[in-house]
Amino acid sequence: MINKNSKTILDVRELHANIHGTEILKGINLTVRSGEIHAIMGLNGSGKSTLAKVLAGHSDYEVTGGSVKLDDQDILELVPEERARAGVFLAFQYPIEIPGVANSQFLRLAYNTVQSQRGKEELDPLEFDDFVREKMKLLEMNPDFLDRSVNEGFSGGEKKRNEILQMALLEPKLSILDETDSGLDIDALKIVANGVNQITNENNATILVTHYQRLLDYIVPDYVHVMEAGRIIKTGGKELALQLETHGYDWVSSGNQTNAGVTT
Amino acid sequence: MNTVASHDYLTSLLQSLPKKPTDSVSWLKQLRAEAIDQIGKQKFPSLRDEEWRFTDISPLTKLPYRPSLTVSDLQLTDIDHLFLEEPSNRLVFVNGHYAPQLSNIIDANLIIGNLPVLMADHSSSIQMHLGQYAQYQDNFFTTQNTAFLQDGAFISIARNTSVPSPIHLLNIATQPEVTNYMRCLLVADTGSDVTLIEDYVSLQESAYITNAVTEISLAPNAQARHYRVQRENKNAFHLANCTVALAHASRYQSVNVALGAQISRLNLDVRLNDEAAECCIDGLTLITDNQLSDTHTCIDHLKPNGNSQQQHKCIIDGSAHAVFNGKIMVRPQAQQTNSSQSSRNLLLSSQAHIDTKPQLEIFADDVKCAHGATVGQLDSEELFYLQSRGLSMNEARNLLTYAFGAEIINRISVSSLRQRLEQAVLNQTQQIQDR
């Protein structure tokens, strides 16, 4: 929900980033306030997934200019785990599999690591079990998931649900969902969207990185940004996604509109 | 130079040969006499031998360690931390000598104990099997073991008997500068079912040599799970030969874990002697510093409809060197064989070294054989995933390294052993990363 008086959670100014010497992000401006849901749309190669990874601190990308602030704290100098503890969460497009480690172990390790860093109490295995089972209900997950190895042999939908479960456990200030809808059938999409909708509230914010409008039927964004060639070339409300669906990306393409960001 | 050293080694070895005991049964005396003759004809293995070309065991030639003769004064309280938590049939050998006061057999109707004692009542069945699988003609260390054969474990499972508790064969080394000869013979009759754990541990930190030979025979429809844990001290030498003979529709599962020793070598030979036999052989080598660990396996399909699966993993740090040679033979008669092998290796430092060699020799035309080998480092995407969940770089590396090993350890069905090994892997990975 949009409330102009809400505090700013994420403030990105003139962000530039390279990978292996090639510039991918060419001056991103983006302000996200608490309670808001932003969608970042664009064709493959527009830089939207790169933006997600750069915000989470992926070491393959080199930031060459600009600033990123989370709650007024500059996070560009922080390593990924410090950003996670500060409240950034990235739901991966392709979550990795960790054969040999039970999902319950992994989830508890992540949860307790973040909890202790935030000065909160850690949970022992029994307490955690109760806690995680409650959260799993949000995502209609079978408790069997806890005993299986992390993501190993999970279907696409199961992996994405496991990502959102982690989001529910870690209670981030800022969640970035990278192509969370890809590979999901409509039933799985509804379950995942429902989970996300229950986690979002007036104290956190969410960025949905997506190629298609489909997800936005179920998680309704307050703002839609269109990326092309490393820049946000158009920003609008939720109706912008529908217009894109109808007219295609060509409709906004080629720098004819360069209104970047949503600062007022 | 090498020749001279080997010569000294052999001379010393021959001098230390035990006097032939007069109370030995004559066939056993003969088996040993033949092995003693054979020693004089065999050459100490060197890098020039194809089977040893990655594994330099020349340091061994400088160590003419004699067999340990002392009787152990170990008490149960000295070693109870090594016991399984589950009820188990425990056979304890100290420096190669049976320690009845430390052993404990709980399942009735089991023929189990040490060779000299059981020889009295079971001489003919022991004779039928002992030395029949571990052929020593072309194996220096098996020959040596056979020549020094005095004590050892004999386990015989009766027809259609399922042994409820695992058998824990605990081999403890307490003496420096000796050679411990371990021998184990497991004979599982038709339709029987058994779990055997071979466990090698040290209670001191100086160098010594373990020379272990294990023979396993599974009759038709018999099943065995065999877990072998080598956690000798970092100065020890461990030379092991294990031979498994599988009859019709028998099933053999093994997990071999190598953590210890300065130099270790395991030869594991599994022969699928009859139709529809199955084996699943997994291994984990976790070494660091200057350790050298070599695993040579041979899975030999002799008859149709056999099934074999193998996964071997190595985690190598420091300047350690691991060797894996996995031979799969599919003989002309062995049609409809289904076989898969994978060798996966994780190098944690720039000096770590692996030689991995799948070796498929297929002489039948209607078979399915898959194999693959990978060598790599921890994946940066995987590390980033874990970091993005709040884990530090070190924690992320530890978790991935641990997971890599745990995948093999999870195949062990005895939970206290599994947990102990998981802990051992965790401790070692933490040591590795905390430097």
C-alpha cells in the first residue's frame, strides 16, 4: 500500500554495476517505502535480475557508481550475509540444491544465525520445529519437506515455496523475489502469491522481478517499473503491467520516456 | 637405492616371521607356509607398478616394524567411547590380538569369535573359505598378512538367519612402531542378513602399520551391509585388502570412510559370481596436510543380470593427495548388466591433488554402464545462496563441504555411527576452514 508518510526502506541512487568489465546497470534510481510492493519488469537482458543480485551483494558484480541505502544505512560495503542480517532477502530464481543437508537443519541454521545477529533468541530444534510447521501452513507445504535434503529432488513449485518459507522465517525488511513465478503452474503460483501476501505488511517492502504480468494478478504491485538496457525507462501504477501485456515491451522501448524512479 | 631399502625391509620382515606354532591345524600351517615362500618371490610395490603408480609407499620400506606381541591391558573404560550406542555384537582386537575381556556378543546362534578358538569346532568351514577369496599370489600385502596369520575374526551366519544387531569389529592400535595384522572372515549362508562394521582406531599418535585383510562370502540371497571406517592416527600406515564374493541374487552394500593415516590404501574387490547379484559401493575420503589416501576398487561382473552402483567422493585439503581407481569388469557372459559409477572430488586448496581413474572393461554387448568423474571447488553460486541467508563465508563453506561428505555418510544405517562420522566430518571441515 502507498502511504507517502511511510519511511523509506530502500533508496537506490544512480547505481552503476559491471560484470567482467561489461556495464549492466547504467544508473538506477529507485525508492521503496515500507508497506509498498514494487514490480520490476523487462525483457531478458534488461538488467532486472542483475539489479536483484547487486542489491543482495553478489560478488561477481562490481558496483562502479551510485549508492544503495537500506534504512539510511549504506549497504554497498556490506558482504551478502551482513545485508541478509540487516534485512535484505533475495528469493532465488534457481534455488540451489544441497544434498546431504536436511531442510530442517538448513532452515534452523539460517533462522538462528539471523536471529542471533539481530540480538534475538535462537530456537532449539524442538521449538524451531513448532515454529516452522506453523509457517509452512502459509504455503500449504507438506511437513515431509523438513526431512528432505535442501531442494534436492524438489519440483520447481516446491523450490519456490521453500524460498518463500525462508522469507517467512527470516522476516526481512526488504524482500526481492527474482522471477518467482517462472516454472510455476497456476495452482502453485496462487499458493506462492498467497504466502507472499500474508507476509507483506506495512512494516516491510517487496520487489517483484518478473518478466510476465501473470504474477501481478495475484500479488498486486503499488508501482511497476520497466527496465531496458540497465535503466528504468518507465514507472507507473499496476495498470502499467496490463498495458505492457497488451502492447508489448516495444510500446515503452527506446528511451522515449526516461522518467526514472518514483521520488516525489 | 630403492632396491636396497626394499631388500632391508624384506630381510627384516623375514627375520620377524613367527615360528610356526605346533598346535596349528595342518591346512592352516600349509596356507601360511605357502605365503611365507611367496614373500621371498614378491617385489615391494613401487611407482613403476601400474597398480601403484600414483601412490608412493616408499616411506614404508624404512619402517621394518615387527608384529606386536604384547597382550593388551586395556580396560573397558579406556575404550567405551568407541562403542556403538545401539546394542551390538562387539569383537575387539588390540594390535591385531583378540581381546575377549573387551568383547561382547549379544545375539545367540551366531558363530563369532577369533580364529584360533573357533578353529577347534569349525575347522572345516573355515578351511573352505579362509584365503580362498583374498588371493595372495599377486598382492604383496595380502601375502604378508597370510604369512603372519595367527589371530583374526571369524563370523558365520547360519542359513535364513537375520542378525538383529550390527557386528562391530573394533581394531585398536595402542603400540608405536609395530605392524598389526588384522584378518576378518565373514561367511553368510543362504538367505541370511547381517551388518558388519570394521572400525580402525588409534589410541596413540606415533607411526605403526596396519595390514588388514577381509574376506566376505555371501551365499545365494544373502544380504550384507559392510561399513568400513579408517580413522587411524596421522602418522600411521594403513594397507587393506577386502575381497567380496557374491552368489546368486545376493546383495552387498558397503560404505568406506577414510579419514586417518599418513598413507592408506584400500583395495576392494567385489565379484558378482552368479546371476542377479547386486552391490552398492560408496566411499568417502576426507584428508588434509600431507595425507595420502588411495582407494582401488574392482567390481567384476561374471554372470548375467548383475547390478552395481558406486559413488566415491574425496574432500582434499592442504597438500593431501587422494587416488581413486575404479575398475568395472563386465565379462562376456554378463549380459544385462546394469552398472553405474561416479567419482566426485572437492579440492579445498591449491596444493590438494586428486588422481581419479574410472576404468571400464566391457566384454558383453547388452549392458548398461554409466560412469563419470568430476573435480572441482566449492561453487560460488552455492556459497552466495547460503550467504544471502545470513551464513558467513566460513559457515557457508563448512556447510557445503559437510554436505558433500554427508551424502555418503547418510547411507550408513547404524545411526550412532552415522552421527559420529557426521561429527568427524564437521570437525575436520571446521579445522580446514578456521585456519
